[in-house]
Amino acid sequence: MDIGQAIQEFLVDHTARGSRPFTVIYYRRTLHNLLQNWLTCDVQELNTFTVNRALAAMADRGVKPATLASADRALRGFTAWLKGVDLIPKDPMQGRKRPKLRPEPKRILSQEEIVAMFASVKSDKRHAARNTAILYLLLSTGLRAGELVSLTLSNIDWDTGLLTVSGKTGVGTVPVDRRTLQLLRRYITHSRKANIPQVFVYAGKPLSPDGLGQLIHRIAHRAGINRPIGPHILRHTFATSFIENGGDAFSLKRILRHTTMYTSLMYVHQSTTSIRQKMESATLFRDISI
């Protein structure tokens, strides 16, 4: 059996075990990208030296540390499975150190940049209603790109103001504020022209995650923001705004649908000024004369 065939069997096994579609897609894309030069090689050739070369080749392409760490995780899952089903005698990733990951604080959108993005959207008359609804939804709920583009008309409960979303952490519900619901209804009622279930469309077809990323990047560029901006930055912006405006970490975890509190708190990037203000307001002895 060659490595390409082994990957396919690995994906079939995941599907049979009930893994989420996003998980299967993640493994398929990551493993094919990482092992593209060895897909026709015998699976027995997937040894320590092969994985070293594969990961080194990816690092040489200048990928982000987080991308390299993600590839390392996917490879560990694959090689552990190969060893478990006796396709290889030894797991080449066992005992191997993981790539160093140094988290860098993200530069979230400022209030001025958000205003500029909405002004940029408004200037595009043809798609203004759709893009305004998209921006509001991303900034007011922190939806992932995949969750937004997979949203269907039946996923919107207009009476309760809840969205049913499906993402990498499964199916969940997300509350939506009244203003965002109004913009969604306006887009669907007056501007959306399609006979498909998906809410957000382009040329009559569902908007894809890549298409959404390109759209957000173009909006930001037209707004004069000269750095890469994608849907995930808007998710981080929502999380930070939620906490800075009095939201609690437990509610944030539920809204973002993270499995751990630690992950949710990594999405919060409070400014030094904001932290200082909170410290001053919380200091018990601030009114004591000195």
C-alpha cells in the first residue's frame, strides 16, 4: 500500500468513527499538502527521515509556526493510526519534540478601522446589503468562516434570535442581536437572489470559506487597512470587545464554542489602556487620601 492509499484508508476510518466532516477535511488537506512528494511511495518508507524532510520542506516554504504545528499534529494522528493497524512497525513521530510555537498577540481591529470597513462596504452598492450583514454577523457573534458560509435559511430562528451553526466543534446555537437580525432580514428579503439553502451567495452559488476570506481582505484594503485582515481577526475583535464591554469569560466560551476556557481567553487582546482603566476602577483604596 502506498502513502496516498493509506491516507485514504485513514480518512475512511475517521468517517466510520463518526468524526466531523471538518476534521476529515482538515486531515485530507494537511496530509496531502505535507506528504505530496511521497504519496506514491510505499507506506513503509514513512520513517523518521521522511517525516523530517516533509516538515522541513514545509518550514522552508515560510509557513507560519501555527501552520507547521498543525501539520505536525495531523502527522502524529496519521502515523499513530498506521502503527495501530500494523501498516508500519514503528511510529516515527513517537518521542519526537513538537515544533516550537510562540503565540504572538494579534492586532485586532480598532473602532476607526471598523467604521472604515463599513464605509467601504456601503460604497459598493451592488453587494452592500450582503456584505453589511456579513460584517455585522462576524463582529457581533464571532462566527468562524466555515460556520458563516454553511449557514442556511432554516438555521435562523427569527423569533428567538438564535442561529444554529455547525463547525469544527460540532453543532451549537449562537444568539444574535436585534440589529444584526434586521440586516440579515433586509439582505435575504431584498437583495439575495438564489434558490439554494445557504444564506450567503455569490453569483447564485454558496459563498466559500476562501471566497469569504478574499472578500474581507478586499473590504479592508479598500478601507485603507494595510495589513492582512480575514474573518478570524474579526472573531478575535469580537472576543476582545465582548470582554472589554463587561462580558464574562464563561459566556464568551459558550458563544465561541470552544472546548476549553484557555482557548477562549487566547482570543482576548486587551490594550494596556483598557487594563489600566479596569485596575483603577477595581482598586479598593483609590479614594484614600495620602
